Amino acid sequence: MSSEALSASGIRRITLEQSKRARVGHIGSALSIADILATLYGGVLKVETPDDPDRDRFILSKGHAAAALYAALHLRGWVSSTELSTFCADGSLLNVHPEHALTGVDFSTGSLGHGLSIAAGAALGARLARSTRRVFVLLSDAECNEGSVWEAAMFAAHHELANLVAIIDLNGQQALGATDSVIRVESMADRWIEFGWETVEADGHDVAEMTRVLSSFDYGAGAPHVVVARTIFGRGVSYMERQLKWHYLPMSESEYRQALDEVTSAA
């Protein structure tokens, strides 16, 4: 483990620091999943070492939020401070989207809508290998606009992949605007129920609630599981919350200082 405790506030702080240093965007998307990653890497994922063949697998399908994932991997002690400081630098393994060559990253992602298909294959592979490993995949709500997601959902339900969990980051925004303005996704939970998944809605910023939900599933038999996690885009930074421009923009020095103060004071 890193000398710093793994927490959502720590993930947000590191995300801000590295995004400012690299002068890149996708900050709001990363901030919305900090609590979910803190839940997973703080205890839910069974991963003693990142090379254990029977470790749980995690797939960040919304790969553009990779800064938050790198922060979690750093706090687990798998990405060093030196490596972290190369985020988005030439020749770095820490790019805008995650690459499996980096320790702790199981699958390269970034082409939206494909993560659930990869996860379903990994879950079926675990069953065929008679492994107890589970597979967790974090999707954006906007990805649910894509047909490939629902093909994978049908596949997973048909094969009763109980060792598979999808978490939907329901922050209501995507690159071109509000998700409901692009393609409506109201009744998200009902859609997954109709596709044969065990479906739970939760507060995606409540680590205790998310931990309870993920610990309640039967991973041995039955339907795959989905958590529809209600989140806020840009969570933790007042001027970023629900503001579409923070899908794209880097921070100025004054914006960075305000953001860092808010995240630090909330810890």
C-alpha cells in the first residue's frame, strides 16, 4: 500500500494534481467515479497482488476517466510516485486511456461500449478455468446508448454469469451534452431487469452503501449483477459539478487551487 490511505478524497486529490500537471481534461468524468473506485480498491476487490491468476478483475470501460484509476493504483502501491508523474507524457504507460501493460490494469479500454463484452468474456473464462475470481466493470451511462452493451448483457444473462458485476456511473452527462438529451436512459434499472440481471440502485458517492451492496451478491450461481450508481459529474469541486465543459477543459492555476482546497477540506 502507499503511505497514504486509500480514500475517495485521496483519489480526487491525485486526479486534480496529475490533470493539472499534464494539462488535460476529462476531470469531471474522473471525479464522479472516485467513490466507486475507493469502494472497489479499498476492500471489495480480492487482489493481493496484481499478478495473482485468481485475482478479481476490474475493467474501466469508461477509459477516459483513467486518471482516477491511476490514483487508486498508486494508493494501492502498484504505481509509484515516479510513474504517476509521467501521466500523459511521451512514452508513458499512463495515458488518457488505460493500457494493460501497466501494472494493475487488466484490460486496455477507451473505445466506449466494449468494456462489458470484455468483462463477460473474462467472467465466462473464469468459469471454464474453474476459478473463483470475479469480474467488475465500470461503465458510463452514455455507453448504454450503444448496442454492443446490450448484446453483452444478453450474453451474460443467458450464461448466468453470477461472477460478473457491472457498475453504471449514472452521472447524466456525456461529451455532447446531457445524456437524456442525446438518447434518453430513463428507467435504467428497469432496462437491466428486463435483460435478466439482478439489479440494485445505490448512491455512487456512499462508500458504505456501495460496499454493502457489492458484498450482498451471490457470486456463485444465478444472474449477473448490476449496480446503477447515482453520481454527480465533477463531484467534490463546486464549479465543476454538472458542468459539461469539464469533460474537456484543463484547469487554470486559480481553478486548480480552488479545486484542491475544496477536495482537501472535504477529506
